[in-house]
Amino acid sequence: MADWAGRRIVVAGAGASGEAAARALLELGVHVTVVDRAASARTEALAAAGATIVLGADAAPAGTDLVVTSPGWRPDSPLLSAAAGVEVIGEVELAWRLRGPAPWLALTGTNGKTTTVRMLAAMLAAAGERAVATGNVGLPVVDAVRADPPYDVLAVELSSFQLHSAPSVRPAAAALLNLAPDHLDWHGGFEPYAADKERIWAGPETVAIGNADDPEVAKRLTRAPGRQLSFTLGEPGPDQLGVVGGLLVDRAFGGGSLAAAADVRPAGPHNVANALAAAALARAHGVPPAAVSQGLAAFVPDRHRNERVAEIAGVAYVDDSKATNPHAAAASLTSYDPVVWIAGGLLKGAPVDELVAAVVDRLAGVVLLGADRAVIAAAIARHAPNLPVETVSRTDDGAMSEVVRAAAGLARAGDTVLLAPAAASMDMFRDYGARGDAFGAAVRALS
């Protein structure tokens, strides 16, 4: 690591990944400048550790020879745009350059990433591996690669933002779960977004795993330079994992039956697909079939992902606040019938007509909230003009209570009231977790 000492590196952003990158570089003897928009507890701690803190800068200091950016910084941010002639990488790329011998099993996709990476980590643990879920799941990858004692293998969740600035990352195996329009404001369109996702397969040494049931993924998988494998909810062919007679079956690595599809949690076909992707990554690493089954049995889903909150007067209330885009909401909605759908928030430029048209037959009513509620309302008016729709315009702390009361008024015994917003939460809530917590509290107040 001697080649890092004395270098002058700018870290853009003092969030979790920026702080981890800055601390790692400081320990390597780098002159670190952290640029952020405002002072915080993190900038104060990094200053105490030896970093130079610059607030609101639009250009890197003279003499900078590398910029490490954070996922929240768009490529057209003034600081990054002004870095002409200076290499710009992300925290994940830095982690790759600092890595030890532990292989990376990586995955990306529009939806299901965190559920899948945690399933994978559980399978690896069941096989006796010292493993951790890292990346977009919360633990910065630069911390994971520098852990002491070191991990045997890393289960790495990668977002499109992270892959955009990770040009040399080459996992041992990598899966692309699905592709649908998302983050179009950040990437500038669907094709750049999908191309960044596709980077996960860039190396000829990477076992490329894709969703055969997703046309966009299947098309792009044929371009992967390494071995190409896939998974499907149907009966698998050679080099596939799939479902036969209610069992997850491996015909790519000769593993045979792996687990019962009915035992996958959270429920729903999309999570069976996630389990198949995790199993494919695990089997690519040599995890035995029994450990795949044991890992799935031990897996505990994160909150706000098809989480059943309560049943009141015969009506089920389900929190899928993590459905932050139309593709995720579609997967959630097709798991229930009939549904009173709670939707709305920040669509980030994503279209909703296709979603509404696909699910309208299972909807008993809709309650809308958030900044882009009118966009969803217009789509419903086009496809289901007679469907009962309630709109909540308030944005204060009591808004979710009004939303849940409205949904309860539309629901009948046997219905599911489903929070699957199809949109981000930041217009009204700190994050999707806070939105889900507000929904849960409002539901419990009903009873």
C-alpha cells in the first residue's frame, strides 16, 4: 500500500461511504480533502482524524490526483465536472483497489437487491464461510475489504450509482436481477441507467447470472463476456436454475433440488426469483445445496418489504414501503388480490401507465399521497375511470393517519390494504423506513 502514501485525494461527500473512504485513505498516509455541502458530525470527526474539510467547493484543490465520489453526487455535479484530467472513482472502486484475496459475489438490479444479498449472505454463513453483506446494503465495501480478521467472501450489493464509478470491479460471479426505469433523473435516461447496471458483468472471468424472465436482462446477458447462466420461475434448462413441482432446482451446477418455493420469505414470485439469484451466486462459489436450503430457512427479511402489519375486521394491512418505483410496486401488487392500494411520493421521472394498466383488475380502490399523486391519479383515470380513488393532499405528520383511515373505508373483509408507493419518500418522510413506520403506527391506531 506504499504507493498511496503522500497522494492528494479529494473525497466528495461525508456520508457513510465517504467517511469510510476518507478514513481508509488517511490510514494509508494520504493527504485527504473532504468536500461536502455542509458541516456535520461526520465532517468534524474526519477533521479530528486529519482530513482537510472544505464546504461547498465547486472544484478540487490544485494538485489533486484522484477524486473519490459518493453515490449521492451526480456525475454533472460542479466538483466532478470540473475535475478535468483527474480520475474520478467511487468508494466501491477504491475498495476493489484495496481488496485482499476474498472473492466478491455481486448483484444489482432495479429491485430486490437487499433481500437477495441478505439471502446470499445467509447461504454463505450456512456453508461455514466468514461472509458479510456489504455495499448498497449499508456496510461500506471499503470497510468490508479491510476487516480484521478478513472475510472469506463478500456478498456485494451494488447500485447503478456505485457501478457508474467502478470501472475495474470484476466479481467472481455477478447477478442482474431485473431492469426497469428508475433514477432516470440521475442517469439521464433508461439506456445509461441500464448500461451502468450491465457493468457488473464486464469481466471475462465473471460468471454472469441473469433473469431469463426479464426481457431487458435476458437481451443484455447475451453480451456478457464470461460464462452465462440464468434463472427462471419456470422449468429450468441447462445452465439455469428454476422451479419444478414447487421446488427450487439447480441445473447449472448439478445441485438438483435446493428448497421449497413455498418456504421463501417474503412471499411472492419476485422473491422466489430473488432466492434463485442468491442460490445461483452461492452455487457459483461452491456452496453445497444443503447450505442453500439452510440459509433460506435462516433468512429473516428486512422490515418494510411485504411486512404484514395487522389484520383488522378481516382486512390485511401490508407495509411494502420499500417499493419505491413502479417496477417494485408491480411485483408487490401482483402478490395480493383484491387490493386497496396506497401509492404516491416522488416518481423521479418514472412512468406509471404500464403499472396501472397491469394491476387495475385486482384493485378495489386507491389512496394517493405525495408530490406526484396527480400523475398516478391521471393514469388511473385513463385505465379505470370508475375505480374509487381518495387523494390526501396534506403533508404534515398526520397525513398517513388520514391515508390509512381512507384506505380502511374503501376496504372490505378479504381485501389487502397495501402500502406499495411506486415512488420515493423524501417529499414527506426521512426515508422509506420512516414512511413504513408511519403506516404501521396508523394501522395500529385503527384497532
